[in-house]
Amino acid sequence: MEIEKRIRELAEEVKAASRVLADIPATEKDRALSAMAAGLRKRRDFLQKENRRDLEKAEAGGLSPAMIDRLTLSDKVVEAMAAGLEEVASFPDPIGNVERMWRRPNGLMVGKMRIPLGVVGMIYESRPNVTADAAGLCLKSGNGVILRGGSEAFHSNMAILEVLHEALEGTAVPAAVIQVVPFTERRAINILLACEEQIDLIIPRGGEGLIRFVVENSRIPVIKHYKGVCHVFVDAGADLEMARRIVINAKTHRPGVCNAAETILVHKDIADRFLPLMVADLLERGVEIRACEETLAIVPAATGVQAATEVDWDAEYLDLIVAVKVVDGLEEAISHIAAHGSDHTETIVTSDYHRSQEFLRRVNSSVVMVNASTRFSDGGQMGLGAEIGISTTKLHAYGPMGLEGLTTTKYIIYGDGQIRQ
Amino acid sequence: MEIEKRIRELAEEVKAASRVLADIPATEKDRALSAMAAGLRKRRDFLQKENRRDLEKAEAGGLSPAMIDRLTLSDKVVEAMAAGLEEVASFPDPIGNVERMWRRPNGLMVGKMRIPLGVVGMIYESRPNVTADAAGLCLKSGNGVILRGGSEAFHSNMAILEVLHEALEGTAVPAAVIQVVPFTERRAINILLACEEQIDLIIPRGGEGLIRFVVENSRIPVIKHYKGVCHVFVDAGADLEMARRIVINAKTHRPGVCNAAETILVHKDIADRFLPLMVADLLERGVEIRACEETLAIVPAATGVQAATEVDWDAEYLDLIVAVKVVDGLEEAISHIAAHGSDHTETIVTSDYHRSQEFLRRVNSSVVMVNASTRFSDGGQMGLGAEIGISTTKLHAYGPMGLEGLTTTKYIIYGDGQIRQ
């Protein structure tokens, strides 16, 4: 009961503070973000001392070195958090913009003005830097935020909160717009997910298990992103050098992230020429290949090249592994993506105008590209400012979510006394 | 089990058909809508024969005359359904539009293209004309739709479906993009709400009980709209004649609908002059008034004027009743709306530039107006084309939802071989 009461109180406080924040002009918000950045730099020793408590527990608990690495607030990570807040301060404020207004026959002027969503609930794992990043993006977009990080980062997250709250003193932004749920119990998540009167949107960041748990237990709308099974389709007549560069970049630039390519589809008319080149490139970079029968007929099984099974077409490897399939043409590529894709990101490498347009039109993944690496599916790379997450559900936001993704629009109407007839 | 299997099959069929529909050009969709309109007119006798079966049951069951009226497919209602489909055909197609593209430093062109949501699930009560209206809007916006109407309209809804399916034969649009759940059991709704792999959005239309049931049981995002507690704030220095006309129109033009005003807030500096005029106007039109103390000091209690209690400030009367409160100024009006409003529609009547802008900026209801009647909060009146519902949740859509509200955007990227550094 105590936990439930406290979380509801926190949610109420964030909601009340978010109403104040919604009308604070950009200059004041940017001043607050700069103060937060300065605070993180100034209190680095304190942050690292508190982080040490989490790290000791993690080491004692036998967490993997990779996990411990993600948990560590190194000098570099603290500086990155501070620089991130300053970068967000430099972005244009989305709030209050009216993109167009139209005039109705009775003279009413109708338009849509961009407004904050209200309160965002973030549920995430390990990396404590998400705490500062999410707080910054939500603040700039005029939203309150209530954060629930992983229990392994508890002391680090509470320390970051303390520093951010100190920094907001003396600014126009009420400290209560940023809150951290101070409980490590799993049921704290359930309580948060039931605060539908206070929270407008839930963004979970973490593994598929966490996201499914959140979706199944939330009464609040959730931005979902289960996985990224991204495709590269190399069309007949593609510039083969370009195709090689894009395939290598999409697969090997950073294989552990969601916008890395997992399946390469190759048009049958160029398979003979392209597959030997591509396979040699990939093997050279240590990529393991799961190939369809047609591919194996051209590039025989060898070390690192094996026959694909049905599960390979749906796999998100997040590793130096790739599935390769020869297709009859655009039609089969599009059906394969519809059947096995995850609505994340797909790219076509082509020199044909008509097929480039057809691919863009018919593939309804959240990001669809022509002649570019899937690795560009990223808020920063696409010019959206930073990114708070990626949505693969088609509602509200679809694709990388930047500042604009953290807002919605209300209709505004200017009349001069019109009444309805 | 049989019901569950059949509903899941239907949902799968709609999903598959919606993929085809997503890429059908506007001319073909408009041709299909015209064929549907012609079909409804041609088969009016059949529709009315089937409607008769529902009406007989309703009469035997003792349904209220108002309910029976809403259930009846009169000549006028059938013609309105047909005309509605033709009107939707005349709207511009939102699909495929790219509003702007921007160029990144590496030459990538990034933009957002409007696409359908996929499959919409409509859950509604009584009025069978919703079946044709929703089918038309979804078809035009490229979405499949699966409809679940009230059990009292079962035969009417199935007859409309049959006529629409017949009409789609020989058009480019697959008939399966429109489906009706052929079961009247309540649990059919629960089954539909669990089809998260097939359905992208649920729109419930009906009473608050139905909407709460849907929200609590759905794994699919829901467009919510519980109630419309709309406010008119009459500012100091308002044109009193304009204020009188707007108050009367907002309250009495059609009191039973969600965009009718429920509370009038009056600035204390004009209360002495304005309240006697307004109260006389309202009483003359048979409106019952629930007044705050300050109001009663100016306009003494009389037949039709009584003291308001706390519940009046939150009430959605949907009737010829109105709450009236004197406020200190804009600040109190905005706090009152934040505390008691339902995020639907609010209007300020004012001659002051600064206060008009502050009201527009700070009130974050889905439609915020200056000097216009709340009755204009309507897709048709605002120029959005027809309206499939109104959203008072701030996600995806906020306010009246027309064709654009039934779409989302995907990012599209044109490259010429860029790879990520």
C-alpha cells in the first residue's frame, strides 16, 4: 500500500508540474537544460560514488562484463550525458508551432497547434544515462517524465535525479517535472502502468520480455518496439559497388543494434554476379551466412556459409550473422518483407526509377529507404534531434521518435462570433 | 471456440485485404465508394425488410421510442448513407502525400509519407448507418475495417454488409476490406480486442460504459472519448451581443451532443451587465440554470435558476441544463477548465488580443476557440471531411478524427549510396 500511495503521489506531482512546464517559453527551458548539464559535470564525483554502490552489487552478483560496462558512469559517460542535454537545448522548440491554418466558408480560421503530450512514463533497464537523456528530451518537449530504471542502477538513477533537481532550483522549470520511482520491486511497474489519469504515454526500453510485460499490463498507451528485422533488397541493375558498401555497412557497422540488417534479398538476375562478391566481403569481416538453396547453388556451403532454415527469415540476430535469399523480383521481395519483417526499416538498392518508387510506396515499414544503409534509421541521423525510442506500432508515432514525437496537436479556431446554423 | 476461430479468421482476412487496399489509387477507391452508394439505393427494399426484423424484436422487447428511432433505416437514412459515401468519394485522398522532405548534410533526403493505419476495429451501438459511414471512411483512407455493431441492429448491419460486398464486386477493392462480426455475444468483443496482430486501432462509439469496457479489455490502442464537458468563458470587455449568441448556440443548438456547452464561466467585471441578459435568454429557451453564489447574488433564484452543487461543475448534462460560474479572470477560468473539463472543446469570447492568445496557448483541450460556438467542434464543420469519432486522449489523434486521423506517416529516405560513418 505504501508503495502504491507514494507512486500515485509522485505521478500527481509530475502531472501538476507538467501543466506549468507546458507554457514555459523555450529560452527558459534551454536555460534549465544548460543548468542540468553544468550540474552533472560539477557533481561527477558524487555521481560516480553512488554509481560505485551499484557496480559493487553488480560485481558481487556476477553480472556479465558487458552489463557492468553498460552500468558504469565513466567520465566519458557523464560528459556524454551533459553534452546530450546541451544538444537538446540547441534544438528548436516544437511547442506552439502552427503549421497551417485554413479558412472555412463561414470565415472561421482552423489550425493545429503543437502541444506536449503531458506526462511520459519511461521504463528501462541498466544504462543510467537514459535517465538524463529522457529527462532532457521530455523537458524540452514540455512533458513531465516519471522514470523507472532497472534495480541494478538504482543508486545511480537516484543520484542523477538529485543532481538534476538541484540544477533546476532557481530556474523557471519546477523540479517536479522529473521524477524517478524510488522502488525496485517489480510491482512498482504495475502500479505505474495503472496511473492512467496522470500518465499519457509509456515508453519501455529494453528486451522483448520487458516490452511484452508492459504491453500486457498497461492501461496507458504504450510505444512498442519489439525487434528490428531489417532488410536490404538488391535489385537487378543495382550499382554493385554501391550494393556491396550498403550491405556491409548495414550488417557490420554495429551488428548489435536494431537498425542493423538481418536479411539480404538479392534479385535473381544479378545473383550470379553479386553473391560471390557479397559473400566474400561478409566472410572477410567474420559474418556467418545463412543461405537459401539458390544462394548455395552459386556460393557453395563452406566455413561460415550454411543452409538457412525457416527460423532464419524471422531472426533478429543482433550479431555478425546474416540471412541471404535470392528472390524473383520486387514482388517477392515485398511479400517476403511483409511476411517476415518487423515494420522497422527496409532499403532497396536500385537504379530503376519505377521500382524505387514502388518499393517506397508499397513497403509500409516505419522507415523505407532507397540506396542508403539501414543504419541511418535513427533520430539523430535523420535530423529529428535526439531520439527517445523507435515505434513500430502505427499509432501516434511511427519510426524514430524525436522531440516532435513527444508532442501532439490540438485544433485552434479563430472566429469572429460565428454560431452554428 | 467456434466464435473465436471465426473472428480471428475474419480479422486475418481483413488484414490481408487491407494490404491490397493500401496501394489502390484514389480513382479506384472513389469508384468503389460510388458503387457502394448506388448499391444501397438500389437495394433499399431489402435493407428495410431486414431492418424490419430488428425493429420487430426491439418493439417486442420494449425499447424506448428514441432507441427505435435510431435503429430505423427510413428512406431518409438510407439516402443519407448513400450520400455520405459519395461525399467521402469527393474528398481528397490523404494516402501517399509527402508534406515536406529535408536534406541532411550527407545528401540524404528524408521525409514522411502518409500511409493507412492498417485495420480499424469499430465497436458501436444501435445506429446501423454507422456501418456504412465507417466502412466508407476506412476504405477511402486505405484501411480495412472490422465492425461490431449492437445486437439490436444485427440483421440491419448484416444486410448493409451484404449490399456493400455485392457493390465491391467488379471494382478494384477486395470485398474483404469490410467485415462485420456475425456474433451478438458480448464475448465477441473480448475476442476482437485480443486480435492485436491483425487490428491496429479500436474506435468505440457509444456510452461511457461501453468505452470503459473496451479500454479495460483491449490490448490494441483505443481512441477514447468519455465525455464532453465544454466551457464558454465570457471575458471582461467581450462583445455582449456576440457572447449572448454564442452561449445560446453552444447550449441550445443541439443540447444532446458532446460539443454542446455545459458550463458558462463569466468574468466578474461584466457579470452585473451580462448575467441578467444571458439568464433571460436561456430561460426563454427552457434552459435550467445551476448557478454559483455570485451569480445568484446578481440573478436571484427563481423558477429555472437554482444553486449549483459541486457535482454540477463536472456534469455532462446532454440536456437543456447549464452550470454558470462567475470567475475572477482568465487565470481562474483556465484552472477551472483544467480541474473540471474533459479535454474536449472550450471557447473564449473576448475582445482582448493578449487574453485570446493566452487562452489558445494555455488551454490544452483538443479544440480551443476564440469567439466561436463550441458546436463547431466537428470534423465536417472544421473541414476535415467526415468524422469517424473524436479523441480526447492526446495520442495519435486529438480532437475530431477525419480521413487524416485514420492515417499515420512512415519516414522515406532517398539516398545515393550513403553509408554510416
